[in-house]
Amino acid sequence: MEGLIEEGKEIMQEDGAPAVVDAALIAAAQRVEHYEMAGYGCVRTFANLLGYEGAAALLQETLDEEGGADKKLTELAETVINVGAEDGGEEEGEEAAPSNGRAEPKTGRKK
């Protein structure tokens, strides 16, 4: 989990186009959600197996909430963020990335 959080912090420090950074942040947030969902799902199953129905029900509620958060992140990504990131996050006056998704090679030296 610490690695996932650190990854998110690193993404926030990136200098990329805002839409591209936002898309990366959503992906990082979803990795955290999935990690949490795996944990809650396992513990809920153990609670059921051990006969702790009340605890299992509470864990299921939490699992459902985490799933809802993941769904909202997916909807946000699909309807807003990834649409902006798809074109390289270009802003007015910026050039779009080549259609193959790769940066053009730079020629010459920096002065």
C-alpha cells in the first residue's frame, strides 16, 4: 500500500499536461481502491466462514462503498479525464502528440 501511495505522490509532481497527469492519478487511485477491495473481500469471506455474519455484513457494506468509488473513478476517466488525455492533454496553442502515441524524435542540440 505504501508503494501505491508513493506512486501517487510521484505522479502529482510530474510536469506533464494536466489532463495526462489527472488520468495517471485516476489510475493510481483505482489501484488503491482495488487493493482495498481485495482486502475487504478476503476478510469478509473469512468472517462468513467463521460465522461472524454481523462483521461480514459490515465488511460487505465497506466493500460496496469501495466498489462505488471505483465505479465513479471509472466514469470520470471515461467521460472527462481520458478524453482530455487522449490528445496528449494539449491546450490551446500546443501541438497534439503523433497519432501513434509516440513522441517525435528530437534533432539537434539544446543551446
